[in-house]
Amino acid sequence: MRTWQKYSPYPEEMNRQLTDVLADMYFAPTELSRQNLLKENHPDTAITVTGNTAIDALKQTVSMDYQHAALDLIQPGHRMILLTMHRRENQGAPMEAVFVAIKRVVAQHPDVEVVYPVHLSPAVQTVAKRILGHTDRIHLIDPLDVLDFHNMAARSYFIMTDSGGVQEEAPSLNKPVLVLRDTTERPEGVTAGTLRLVGTDGQQVAAAMTSLLDDSAAYQRMADAKNPYGDGHAAEYILQAIMKKIGTH
């Protein structure tokens, strides 16, 4: 995965490129990721397109009988938006603009609620509590572990995030994703229609939310789009490639 901008996301983009220099085998989630590795002169024979192992994990983490206190906060029949936002490059004015937009859209839609597991960073906590705290139908909760997050995502109407991994996981749950970033290292999702890159401009964020909430056809197009990040068997493909490499059958 690449954005080709070393500070977006930071520090992940630099870490990816540094790690790839040291690696001997590469398990790419998509064909585009494979092409990016080839552009950096990594050998074709060392690259295997496998999909993302996070998609595999969803089979084990999401359960029908899942319960969480945050779900009890949602009124029956209401649509729940799951929000994550914490990136360093979004802190400050960009984050404030997004939160104000979310607050406005929720106020305009009486059947919509937001669950926001707030990052522990003081910079995020302060802004979240100041703008979103004590707001009707917006619930600030503690951070979630992987199992809890996957199950909350599965029960959401759509997801808003500046996280990377969520962009790959949510489409397997048939959940549209609004990406709160100006760039993404996952353009395959944008092309496939599972993701929409909306940035942090308040008007654009509000317009994107309103579109998914008010236009059922627009919502369904994103929800039904095929996830380009794997079929849930990435771990098997990785194991096969490693066994082939070391000569084990």
C-alpha cells in the first residue's frame, strides 16, 4: 500500500517503505499493491497477491448473539453510524470541522445516532468532548478491541473513519465507508465503490453523510459493491506461499 506522501498517513507510510526494503517475501492484499512493489524494483517472484488477513478474521469475530452496552444506547429502529477519528494529521481544525458537521447532520435526522469510540489521545479527547459531548444521540465511548469493533461495525448503518484497516474490513460487512482523509493508500476501495474519500471539509462531510442517509439508491450501491481486499482466505494463500518457498508440501 502506498500514498507516496511520507507524512500521510504518518508514520505508517514511511514504515511500510522501510520494512519492504528488509523483506524477502511480500504478501500483497491487491494487484495494485503488487504493482506498487514492482515499481520499487522488488522481485516479481517474491510477491504473492493474497488479500488481507483482517478479512479472514471477520469470520471468527462477528457473531449473531453479540452484546455491548453501547448497543443498548441506540433506540429501536434508529440507524447507527460508527465513527473513528484520531490521526495526527487530522487533529485540530480538521477534526473540529468534521465533528461540527456530524453534530449538524445528526440534529437534522431524528432516527440517526452516532457511536464514537474516542481515542485516548488528549488532543482527540478534548475536542470530542467539547463538540460532541452531551449531545443527543451521539455516544462517546471507550476504545474498542478488535472483536468489539468488528461487531459494532456489523451492526452499523455506515462507518466514518480516518483509519486504514477499517477501509478494508467494513466492505466485507456490506457497510459503506466515508473516509475522513484527503488521501488513502487504499484506492482500490474508492474505485470499487466501497469507499468514498470525503476529506475533512465540513460541508463535504455533511453532504456525504446526507447522501447516504437520504438516498437509498446511493447507499445500496456502496453497500453492495464487491470488496477488493480479499475473499477471506488470505492466511491459506500466505501459508501455501511460505511452504512453497521453503520446500515443504
